[in-house]
Amino acid sequence: MNSTVQLVLAATASFFFVTLLFAFIYLISKSSKHRRFNNNNQRLHHQIRGFNGNRTVPNPQLSSVTIDESATFDPNLNRISMDELKLATNNFSPGLIIGDGSFGFVYKATLSDGTTVAIKKLDPDAFQGFREFRAEMETLGKLHHPNIVRILGYCISGVDRVLIYEFIEKGNLDQWLHETSTDNEPLTKSPLSWEMRIKIVMGIANGLAYLHQLDTPIIHRDIKASNVLLDGEFEAHIADFGLARAIDASHSHVSTQVAGTMGYMPPEYKEGVTVATVRADVFSFGILMIEIATGERPNLPVVLEGREVGLIVWARKMLEQDRHVEILDSKMCKQGLNEENVKGYFSIASMCTNEIQMDRPVMSEVVHLLNQLHGRSYADLQMDIQDNECAFQIGSSKAVQLMNFALRWDFLYTKCCHT
């Protein structure tokens, strides 16, 4: 065979062999890439299923440790398991829901020993982790005041976290202020009398003063009508501490996000101030005082001179025009109403809602002003000072504080109730 032909055949064979080799390598590489793509796609699919709700993907901070734990803060209540709570709430049946608080629904439940309680099942992301959750619960479990809803215990099972509260039978204040009827139906609840409203306000004030005067003060940060529960005697109980924070010696808590409910939040929040103080609670309380008296919702506009304005703007304008009685809840009976008492009430509310937070009174001062409005506490304060007169003469700090408080209190009362 011609050598030239042999060379051509050899070159062709070599080219063919190399081509086959590259083709084989390409096919192997493509197959491997396809398998990796399928694996990645499968993982992505599982993640998407989790976001769509078909598969729960727990918060890693919440589920890093599998925990089953329960605790009680009431000596009359035995430790409660998650199984018993599920039984008591019919597996958290929607038919037993009595409220929707911060971070979860609230259920009415009867435990195996016959005790009726309120059960709050928290959303999975309500707390950052188990240690933080337990610390919060232990702090709240130590609160004992007639105007604070008692937390009786808690239960944890995996990512499920449940709080157990005392059951307050009359429901929340929002229902009693705003639950109205249609034209063909009577009111399901009778309108609160002026005296009853004053009693409720004083209860809330006492509860807040207690929180603010703890060794480590607690800021509630979400004071509003739906977070005040009423018992059988219409005594107020502050509830829902989902946003509450203990504060340090500087009496402030730095937060990166605004907490609270529209209409009740202080004006400094709108200016980007992220430091929560006790006087933020005071502002919310003042707004609640106006809501309780007028029956108007703080988060809805009110018509003033043909235009819509916020509740606080409307109230200030009406009070400037000496229309105190006119802005009272139209559903409330006004027979025998003491107008001077009404003016004093709104004066205190106006002080609490001062735009400048440092000009707002602290809650202990508000409590004394409300008591003075009913002619009770000035004599009590003088008696406290007289009891400490000897100690004052030798420099007692308590007596000095009482004297300083008396002077400020007299100034505040004169300013708000006699102008």
C-alpha cells in the first residue's frame, strides 16, 4: 500500500479516536453536572415548600435545642404538660379563642383540676431563644399587683411555647368601650358610667406605677384598651407583655424598632427616637384616658370643623374651647356629672400627652393627681411627711424625697387642675 495512503489512514484513525475520547469526556461531565443540578433543585424545592407553608422550617435559634419544659409560678397550680393544654383547648380550637394578643392567640381553657385559665400560644418567632424566653417568663412570674394580670406558668414542647394566665371574666376594655349594636339589635354590653371609667383609669394608673417603680423598672410599650382586662368588679388588669422590656439604671431601653400601636405611640417615635422610656408609657396612658372618656378610637380620624384629624388634635382643640362635657362618650349617661371633675380629668390626660416627654409626669405622680381629683390623697401625703419629720431633721433621704415630691406634686396639681 502506498505510504501516502497509510499516513492518511493513520491520521484519520487518530482523529477519530481523539474525537471519541473528547465526546466520552463531555458526556461524563454533562451527566455529573445534571446530577448536581437535580440535587440542588431538589434542596431548593424543599426550601420553597417550607416558605409556602407545606413544610415548616423552624427558626434555627429556636430549635437548636429540643426542649420540653413546664413551670408554674402559682403554688396552687401543678405543673402542666403540653398534652393537657391541648386537651383543655381541644387542640387549640378556633372556637375557644377569646383574644389575639401580641405574638399569638389567647384561648379559654379549663384544666383537669377545674381551674379556668387563659392560654396564649405564642407564634414561633415571638422570642429569640429558650434562654431569653425563660428569663422573660421568670421576670413576669414575679409580678404581683392587683392591677396586673398574673402569669401562672408556661409550657414548652419543641418549638411550641404556651403561656398560662389567670382568666379575667369580663373581657377587655376595648369591647366595653366600642362594642356597638346594629339598628335592630340592642347593645350586648351596657355603656360604662363615668364613675366606672374613673375606677378603670385609676386601676391602670396603679398598675403602671407599680411596673415603673420596680427595682428594675418595666416598660409595657403597648398600653391600649385591648390590653386592659376587666374582672367581675370592673377592676382593671394590665395584660399582654409581649412587647414589655425591663430597663436599666438609666431608665431607658434601646430598641432598633418601634414598638406599640398606631394612635397610642408617643410623638418622639415619629422622629426616629429608638429609646423607650417610662414616659412613653405615660403618653400611651394619656391617650387611653382620652379614649376611655370620649369613646373615640385613637387610630381612627375624628371630624373637626369639617376635616379629619387625629384624636389628640381633636381633643386639644375641644378642650381649648372649654367643651369638656361635649366630647364625653355620647352613649354614657351624663346626669349628675360633676363638670369640675371632668375638667380635672382631662387636665391630667393633657399633661400625660405632652409633646415634650420630659414634661410629662411620672406614673406615681399621675396616681396622686387622680386620687386628689377624688379628694383622697393629699392628706395621706401630708401624713407620710409628718411620720418622717424626725428622720428628716437628721437628714433622712426618704423624707427629703417625700418633701421634694410634695413640692412637685403641688405644682403639677395646681397647673393641671386650676388653670
